Amino acid sequence: MRTDLRTDLRADLPTLLPGPLAAQEAGVAPATIRKWVQLGRLRAAGKAGRAQLFRLDDVFAAERAAAGRTRRR
């Protein structure tokens, strides 16, 4: 069976999602994603036009860090 090289390369690349979709996947509001960016807790991995794109792993890491901060109080 022959595998397509382009498919293999895409599997290694991280998935980039726009802010609202990344927020939905993490179970937070889009405003939370924007706030994390303002506070330096999350960085955009790219842009598509005016939309910032985020790695889902980065969004989940920011969410775990935020959850850890709220539990300590």
C-alpha cells in the first residue's frame, strides 16, 4: 500500500485553530482566550488574515495553568 507523502507530513504538523474554535475545544469563552493572550499566558502560533491561530496543545496548557491558579486561592 502506498502512502501519500503530503498526508504523512500533515500528520506531523500541529493543528492551528482560530480563537473562537480553540475556546470551544477548551471549554472556555473566546474572551478568555483573548485575555490569556493579553496576560502573556498564551501566544498565537500564526495568523490567517486578521484571525490569530492557536495550537490546541498550547490552549490546553494555558487552561490547565489557569485552573491550577484558581484552585490555590
